[in-house]
Amino acid sequence: MDETRSSHFERRDATRNMQRFYRLTVTRDLFGTVLLIREWGRIGVYARERREAKENLAGACRDADRLAVQKQRRGYRLIEADGTR
């Protein structure tokens, strides 16, 4: 799907035994609803997930950008980002 956008963040601190990830994905479901999907957890362990339906693609991207900034302030580093806006 050409409207899918995904960003993957990681936060690692060996002194605290911390290995976390956070993934943001903006996409559409089978019915055309725009979704902001957030996944997080410890690297290598089953992830938690939260799906939020959004009114439009621009709003979902705006919310994803806001969350990405918050995660980077907390020490997460952007590992990969793909897709288009």
C-alpha cells in the first residue's frame, strides 16, 4: 500500500539491562479506515500493540510525528523509517 508509513525506534542501556523498541505505523485497514498502530516492548519479546482509528491520513501522520518526537526526547533512537506521506 502506497500510504503506509512506519518508523522503528530503539533504546538500549547495558548498565540498566534495557533493550526496548517502539514502532509507529500509519496505514489503512481492509475497510479503508486510517489507523495509527503503536507497538512497544522489550526487544525479542512479544510486543504490546495499540490501534487507533483516525479521521484522515494527515491527522494520523501528525500524531505519529508528535509521538516520535516524544520518544526521541526519552532517549529512543530512530533505527529505520520507510514509506511515504
